[in-house]
Amino acid sequence: MTRVRAMHEIDVATAPLDERSKYLRRLVVRTLHGGERGHVGSSMSLVEIMRVLYDDILRFRADEPKWRWRDRMILSKGHGCIAQYVMLAEKGFIPYEVLDTFCRRDSILGGHPEAAKIPGVEASTGSLGHGLSYGVGMALAARIDKRDSRIIVVMGDGEINEGSVWEAALSAGKHRLSNLTAVVDYNKVQSAGPTSEVQDLEPLLDKWRAFNFAAVEVDGHDVEALREVFRRLPLAPDRPSAVICHTVKGKGIAFAENDANWHHKSKIGKDVVAQLYAALE
Amino acid sequence: MRATCQNMVYDLAKRDNRVIFIGSDLSPGLLAQMKKEMPERWYMEGITEANVIGMAAGLAMEGYIPYVNTIATFITRRCYEQVAVDLCLHELPVRLIGNGGGLVYAPLGPTHLAIEDIAIMRALPNMTVTAVCEAKEMVRLMNCTLDWPHPIYIRLAKGGDPVVSVEENGFAIGKAIPMRRARGRRSIVLMSTGVMTTNCLAAADLLSKDGHDVSVVHFHTVKPLDEEAALEFADGAELVVTVEEGTRIGGFGSAVTDVLVEKLGVATPPVLRIGLPDAFPHKYGLQEELFEIYGLTPAQIAARTVKSLKVKDKVA
């Protein structure tokens, strides 16, 4: 039975987080502690998306990060990088201890990911609206090479305010890149406030469909539902796919959920770290 | 020069299967034979410059060498963030071919005039900036682009430009070419890039007729600048004149002056920087007419040089 539902049926975040999701969030907090700063809300909303991609979907070799036949995952919303960093540690691309160096002077882990420094990171992101075009280029390259690598580009909802995203969507649709998937972490809150107020994206599903994507929506914290959608990729044999993940900004930290003030926090001291851990009990 | 450059992409693509062409919204039938023979390596993506740069970056990340072509203003200003982050930060071998560098699109007005392309491209780490003087030299440049590991901006001139380069002088990215050597050390040195080298050679003839001893050094590569050549010719010169079809702010003349001042200190010879003023051009007409307005014709370059010599003597 499919658990992919129509948008009006999606009511996110009703189910409690399982132990693995809580554990991964504790690693996110560990990383925030290391840097005493970071994008809290933007990382927490991404945890299940990253978890399912790395645990169940992506083909990779941690001991050979540039393995030619790997799937490419581009975290276009680079500010959510802590959620990716913890999965890179989980899969052996980087030691766990590196998480504690987040944002420090000589660390390989910056506040936005850099491909030249971090094994397993495909592209340096942070400036928003770049990843989908990289994905178009990579998907075309895979097609020319006759490689079956899949290219998955994870974007934020605020990010897709950028016009360049829609330029890339035009190209992806035109080239019928079925090996390309756009994932939107639709947590409904961007830095300045609710997306519905700052720059309304609705009707979002229709927009992707209008750009010739096969598009579905899913509860972005429902691990089983995410697995099911990602395992179905491509959603259509001759079109790129779009997966709109309905998520909660700051998911798992009750006092930070849906609060734009937790988009990014600096000066995360011991007291705040203790509160964050306590929220995950 | 433009047709030569575009045809060279096809030529390179036949030699090397890493080569890809990406245009925005260029002439119908452009590189039709390439499109027919290798459709997976020929793209026309429409007016989506930001996407085109990112797409080229994605292809380059996978080992391809994309040659991206559109109007110079749009391949530099319109997608500057993408050029900086996608190409320069990742240091990818993408080639940006900018049609109509400088004042080529004079009749089309200021939206189409690439007056600051050299300056803004030069400011980006890892970017290589080139402006050859005519079609023959374009062939030599394009032959070097396959193995250059950095992004390259290739500024195109109008086309039909008189051939002044000489094959025997050789060609290497980052290596300036002395086109004319003065007899003595205490001479006038004209340094230029792009088609201004042609005007400088003509200006040198005029100056020479008046008894001046003149060198002309052609910098087809503005970045990395051939500092050695700049210093060699400037050291001991009576006057250095830099000539460019672009803004004087941060352009070729600035690059030369930076080197001279840093390396020669108080021994830096007087420098006259000829280029465009800090203003959008508001006249139409022909490129040559704008040259005249901004003092870039051979006669004007010669006259401004002589005037500068007189001012220098007066100050002395």
C-alpha cells in the first residue's frame, strides 16, 4: 500500500521520532556544540531525508568517494550541511571526531560544505540556487557516459525563490533527465519568516509538474514513506523527478520548531547544548 | 574572430571527446555540423545564463570541457555569482566565450557594451582572462585551451580584424608577445590587449615617423599577467602607455600598473593608462566611432602619448 499521499492529506510530524532519528539529531547537536553555532532549524528538518538517502538509497563507496559509478547527492541548501556531515560520519567518510571541529579555523567542516575538503561532498554549496544546474550537467554527463548514476539535488524551500532554480528546471524538463531528482525540504520557514509570507511557493507541486517533472509529495520525517518514494525513482521513465518533502523547521527540538529565530544560531554555549539534548530525550 | 572561435570548438570536439558546446540563444544553424555529428555534445539552452554556467560546471565536474558561448555582458555580469562559485571556486576547466567584448555592440547601446568584463573577470580567483587580437591568434589560443586546467574567459572582438600576429612569435597562455621592439632602453612602451594591439602598432608607426623610439607589447592574456615581460619592457622606459577597450578601473592598465608599482617602486616610469572612462557610453553608431569618442584610434593614441611626454617633461 502506498504511503505517498496527496498534499491535503499530508500532516507532518505527528508520529514520534524513532531512536535512530533521535540519535542522528544528537550528532547534529554534538556538531553545533563543536562550532558553538550553526543552522539548527535548517539541519533538523533535513535529518530524515539525509538518513534515508544514505541508509537506503544512494550507491557510494566511503573508501573511494570518487567511485565513478556512485550516485551523486548534491546538498544545494548548503546551510543544512550538519545533517549531511553526521551521515558522512555514520558511513565512514569522515571520523566522528571531525564533527567536534565544526567551523573551527583548520576544520574541514565549514558552515557550508566544500567539495575540495570533505570526502563525499560533490559540490561546494552555500550560495543558493546553484545545485540543480550542477545536477543537470551531471545528469547529462551520466547520459553521455551511459552511466546509470542517479543525481539527487536537495534544495531548501527558501532556496527555490532563486530564479536560477527554475532555469535549471526548464533545462532538466527539456532534456527529459529521468536520472535527475529534485528534492525540496519544504519546512515552510525561511530565514525571514514563513515562506507563505516571505515569498509564497504555492501551488508548489503544480509548479514542478508544469516544468515537466514527475512530482510527488511526502512526509519528510516519515522514514518509511521517504524510502518508498526514493525507491520508486525515477517517478516517470522519461522525465526528471521532484519529491516535495513536507517537513518541520527545527524538527525534534520542540522549542525551536517552526521558529525562524532558530534558522541559524550563534553563541551556542553549554546551556543551550544541554537544552537541545534534553529536548531529544 | 567569432566564427573562427566557434568553429575551433567543433574542431577541438573532433579531436577530444571531452569537449562540449553550450550556447544560450545564438544564431540559428550555429555549429550545425557539430550538432548533427555529436548531438550529445552540442547544447542550446536558451536565455538561462545562470543555469548554463552551473550546467557547464556539472559537466566539468564529471571530466568534460564545456565551451560556453553568449554575449560578453551576459556571460560575465548576468551570471557573475555562478562564474565565481561554480567555476572559480571549484576551479573547473570551463571556457567562457564572450561575443562582442568592449564596444563591439555600439549600435545596441549600453546594455550590450562589455566595458568592465576584463576588470570583473580579473578580480575572480582562479580565472584566466584572454583577449586575442585577431582570428589567427584565436586559433593559437583555442589550441591551448584543451589542457589549461582553470576556467578561461575568452573575449571576442568584432571580427574581420586585420591580421597582425605572427606565427613565429609562438603562443602560450600567460606569455606576452613583443610585437615591436624599440632600439634603445629609454623608449616609449605601448602595452595593450585585444584589438587595441592593432591600433597600438599603427600608433607606433606614427610616433616613429616623428622620431620616437617605440616598443609594442601584446598581452593576449590579462590574467595571469606576464609580469616578467611588463617589467622587462617598463624598466628604464621613458613612458609606459597601456591601451585597452574597457574601463580603466581594474582593467588591463590597472593590472600592469599594480605590477610596476609593486616591483619597481620609485623607479616606476610614468604610466599613461588609456581606456574607457567611468561612465556608461551613451552614443550609438559604429564601434570605430566610439573609439574616436574615447580617444582609442591610432592617431589619438599617438597624440595622447606625445602629450603625456610633454606633461612629464614639464613636471621634470
